[in-house]
Amino acid sequence: MNDTILAGDVARALDGRPDIQVLSLDCFDTLLWRDTHAPSDVFRALDGPNPMQRIWAEQRARTASLLRHRRTEVGIAEIYAELLPNADISERAAMVAQELAAEARHCFGFAPVIALMRTARARGLTIVIVSDTYLNSTQLGTLIAQAAGEEVRALIDRIFCSSELGVSKGDGLLDRVVQQLGVSPQHILHIGDNRNADLIGGQKAGVQALHLRQFTATTEQRLRLEAATGALIHVGTTAEDRNSQPHRATIAIGEPGVNDPAERLGYTTIGPLLHGFAHWIASEADTLRATTSGQVHMLFLMRDGHLPKLVFDVVHPDGTVSHATEISRFTATAACFRSEADVLRYLEAEIVSDTEAVLKQLLFTSHEIVAILRDLPTGAGVPALVRVIRTAPRMKRILERSRAFADRLIRYLRVTVAPTEGDVLMLVDLGYNGSVQNKIDEMLRARLTVGVAGRYLLLREQDMPGLDKRGFIAADHYDANTLEALSGNVAVLEQLCTAAQGSVIDYTVDGRPVRAANAIKGAQSATRDAVQQGTIRYARDSAGAIVRRTDTVDMASLRSSAVAVLARLMFLPMPEELAVLARFQHDVNLGIDHVVPLFDPDIARRGLRQRGLFYMRGAERMYLPAELHGEGLAVKLTLLAHKRFGLGLKYADFIDQTITLPILIADGRTVDTATITATPTHDGYFVAPIPIDDCRFSIGLQFGRLYEWLQVDSVVFMPVDRFLSEQQRSGLEEVVAVPTLEGMEQAAPHLYRCEDDAAFMMIPPPPRRDARAMMLAVVFRPIAPRAAASPLAATPSAVLTQAIS
């Protein structure tokens, strides 16, 4: 007989059980759930004791009860007697009341269990609560009423608490319940989330028992990683909700029914994130309505605003009109050139970008771009390009075309939104600097006589433009390092939220958007559609998972949980999620057909082995943590800590051991010996950096002196300044070396055996390309050291000459 029941099936637990007379339920994590990861997280809400003090007090109270009364069950009054040994009764009672109030704020009724209780009441069954708790029956009943409502409390006939009966469910509490009820145990159905206490304890008592399995092992891990990530993000804050997880109930009910991995990613991760954002957007709109006499128009900026709009429409199906508005960074920029100063300001920020993309953004035609590039002197730098653009005819052309472009954009808004004087355009987007608003805010206010407010999921402004901008996740609650860390890998979120269409690049004179071709492949679109389907499904399900006494939205809890969910996806992605995202490419949305992969694990592996964790300090990848999959949790946590706290660590800070490697240096006439210091990188590898100046020197690596077996991962040349740069780019400006072996045998790819202590690897220099000093970087991993290293033996001149010739 199946003794486990899933959360989504609880409401039907009585089906096929006509003999049941009593429905017995565990309380915490069965009838009442908390919106925190762990029960002790509620203690963060206490004013006075810190969470550890509260935990220690309970441990002491249970020990004292065991010694004094030979029982481990205690009441909350006994716990606070240990916590406040010198306080009077009234002070302790006030602290108990404070904890009960905190529990009431963080607890809610689990809808499937409440549905089961209503079914049981309709069948005339007795309903009891049996709980291992330090609360007494009165306190627990009051808590149920305060958290889930009086109607739920009224469904319960009796409450049995371990603190009052002196025994836990595992030690016989259910036997006591059976005796007091006077009902044959086979007519009692008990359900609870603790397998040992509720299932095994119930079976010992002879009752029919079911174990409520909240989550699979994978889901438990994901929630655990969310809590860990949230703790790191919120460390040092006083927020009581830093481990808030209000989405637990919805995921427990709905996730088991989601079979597609892409849809599951949307349901479990993107759903909770955008669900909180949707509630915040509604709250911000209400605030704007209270301060303006006009209408507030909610403009979700396409393409990234596509999924946030869909979620908002599900969460608020009350007739609130939201607009899918196609204004891209490209069109906003194209419409903003009112003077030569505006053009120069754009060039200052973007001139390091692709020249063709810059010219296209300045509204030159394809033929004009070809002519401009053709006329530029070979090797001409940025100043030459700026001079060409600043010529009077070209500058006049840019400004005229930009004014016409702005006219078309305004016409588009009049047709699709129809704002009137005094209205507010609320621009809604993922973020992160509000670039579109920065470009067109002034124009919209002047041309449409409206107010403009930007509302973003994540706002990390790079300057202080003084515009009306707010973010669900912003500087109001998080420091600059945290916001920068969360912004670093947002490309993955953008791709999951975007609409399956090309980015808008212009508007017709009658106000219709003109889109570029969609550069994303069909397979990626299908995957994204599944993710979005799961996200919307979560938004629908969330309304029916929780039963509270009031409908108040706890915005702080939604925000902190959203940050933890986002940061976990950004820094600690699950294997199943990476499998979904592996085929994704990122459309850089610059008005050109340009996509790049989201992540490349081979680049990360090579970078870690060549430079260790220092590789991550300057690595600018689209989704770097995804590339670190397989390198261990410690590496990803290190990256998270580095980004979250803005740690200014350097390569030398990672070095805790070195290897002195003997080498030979030959210039074609003479051979010298020396040693080089190899430093650790990652996973047991070391890097030996050897200067070769102007490419005159061949280098012999005397591995035989130290090892019988070793791995050589890479042997490359690169400029010295590139190797020493703090902005590492694995593979950039590298020249692969072609070594020869003397006394060394390659047994497998990268694996070498040294025949004796005279064995060495000879590496001739590459052709000299320019005046930059070069170096050889050898990455190796010791496997089997030589039993006893001998003094450097003289290398036969004939052998050496042959090796370097």
C-alpha cells in the first residue's frame, strides 16, 4: 500500500476510505506552512534575542526537562525561562507573545489540506490536530486562527500538543490521542510531513497514516541553494525575511505535474521572480494614480517586457489595461539626437562598439555606411571616424533623420496608447539602467504633455539622471555591489522573458512598428515558449495555494525571495536548468543581426586551469556561472562572494604553495639552466610563466627531475602584458606552442611519462609578431612525483642541439 501522498493529492486523501471517522493532521508543514526556508528563520523577526540565542534556549530547556522530568517535550514558557533567566514573568510573557505574533505573520494555511478538512467536515468526520510543538493547544489554536482564519480554526474539533501530553508522536503521542478519542485506530487517518513522526509513529499506533511528501530531493536542493544564496546576498542586513520562500506551497502543489524541464524552469524559478514583480508593479501603479489626476498607462517595453506583461495580466485580471509597447534601445536612441552635443555624447559612450553598428544607430543608410568605411584611412582610429561624422552635411543628416524618427515614434504611441494631457506613461522593463527612459523621457514629456515613470525589475543606475525611476530590486534595499552582481548574468533572464519576434528598428508614418528579422533559432523559441508557459502556470496556481486570514501582500517577503531566486539562478544553476539553456544564444539587440552563445564551459575550464579563480575576476561572459558547472560548489560560491562583496583580490592572494621547476634556456648558441616558480591554479594544476623576451629563446622544461607522471594541459605563448592583465580573456592573443619530447612519452592525451630524471620537454619560440615582450605559459598537473630528485644532469649537447634546432 502506498503510504506517501503528494501535496497536490492531499485534498483527495479520503477518496476510497469510507471507514474513516477521524481525520488527524499534523500542524506545521502540513496544515500551517511557513513562508521561510526553515522554522528557525522566523526567529529573525524577534526583537531582542538573535536566532541562535533562541535556538540555544530551547536546547537547554529540553535538556533540563529530560534531567528533571525525564521527558524532552517542553512548553514555550520553559524555553523563555532559559532565554531570560533574570526576567520576571511579565517580561517573559511579552517575549512569548512577540514570538507568537511573528509566527502568525509568517504562517499560512495550506490550501489542499484545508480543502481536505472541508471534505471531512461535509462527511461528518471528527477533525483533530496532533502536533509535536512547544505551544499548548490554546496557543496553537489561536495561531491557526490568526494565520489561516477563524473559519479554518472552526473546522477543528480538538488539538493535541506534545508539550502538554509530555510525549512526541515518535514516542507514543498518537497512542494517547487514540485513547482520548475512544475510536478504533483503524478508523483514524493521520497525515503529516515527517516520515518518522507521522508515518512510522502513526503505524505504531495502528492508525492509517500517510506521509505528506512536500518536495523531491531535487526541489529540496534547489530551495536549499536559494536559502544559501539569499543568506549571502542579505548578510549584514536586519531583514527578518532574508530566507523568505513564499513560493514553497505553490511549487509543492504544482511542480510534480510539470514534466517538461523547460516548463519546470519557468514554474519553479522565473514564476516566483516575476510573480513578485507583478505585485510590485500593481502597487507602484496605485501610488502613481494617487498622485496624478490623469490616467496611468502601463507600458511593458518589448521585447524583454513580454513575459512580465503576461504574468501581470494573470496576477491582476481585474481589467487593468497593460500595453505591449515596442520601444527598443535602438529606436529610443535613434529618436534622441536633438543637437550635435547629443550625437557626441552618444559617440563617447559607444564608439568602442562595432563601427558599423554605431553608424547604423546614427541612421546612416547601408550605402552611406559602406562609403564612410571606404573613405576612412587604413588603420584610422576613433578620432578620424568622429571627424567624418561631424562634417556639416552628415551631422545635419543625422539630426534631421532623428527628428523624423521621433515623429514616427510619437505617432506610434498615439496610435497604440492614446495618452492625453496629464496622463502618466509608466515604462515597465526588466532594467537595468533604464537606458530607454534616459533617451526619451524628456521627449515624451514635451511632445505628449505627460508624466513619465520608469519601473524596473532590477535597477542599477550608472549615473544620476534625476528621472522618476524605481526598481523592485534597487538601491533602496541593496548596495551597489549586490546590484552589480545581480546584473552581471542577466542575459539568461532576458532571453527567457523576450517575445518571439525581432526587435523594433523603426516605425511607419502611420504608427506601426517595423521589426528586424528574428535572429534566434526556432528550437530556442520553442524552449523559451515552454519556459514562459511554466511561468504563467505558476502565476495562475499561486493564487490557490495559500490561505491567509488577510489578503495583505508582504512586499518585503516577495522582494527578498525574488532576489534569492534570481541570484540562485545566476550563480548556482541546477544541472537540469543548464540542459535547458545549453542551446540558447543571446541577441544583443543593437539593430544588427548579432547573436552570441550564453555560455561555453570549455572556455571556463581552460581559464581556470591557466589562471585559477583569478580568471573569474576579469572574465566578462554572458553567463559565467553556467560555464563553471562541474568545477564544484566552492568555485561558484567564491564567484558569488567575489561579486556580492566586490572583493579586490589579486592573483597573488590565491597562491598558497609553489613548485620550483628546473628549466633550460637556449638561444641557439648557449644553454643555461635556471628555475621558474610555478603557482597553483585550479584542480591541482599549476602554471609556469617563463619570459622569452623577443622570441629568441627556446625553453626546456625538465619535468623528469620532479615527476615520473604528469599532465600537461596547455603550452602557449602570449604577450607578457596580456598575461599580467587584470582583465583576463582566456584564449586571447595566444599562440599554441609545438614542443618536442626528450625522454618523455605521451601515454594519452595530455598525460606524459618521464623515463628518467633527465627527461625534458623542449619548446621552440614562435615567430616574432611585434615589439611586445613575450612569455611561455605552461599549465601542468603533477601525477606521480619522482621518488628522489637528483642534481641536474648534464644534457648531452648533441641531444639538446637536435631538440632546439
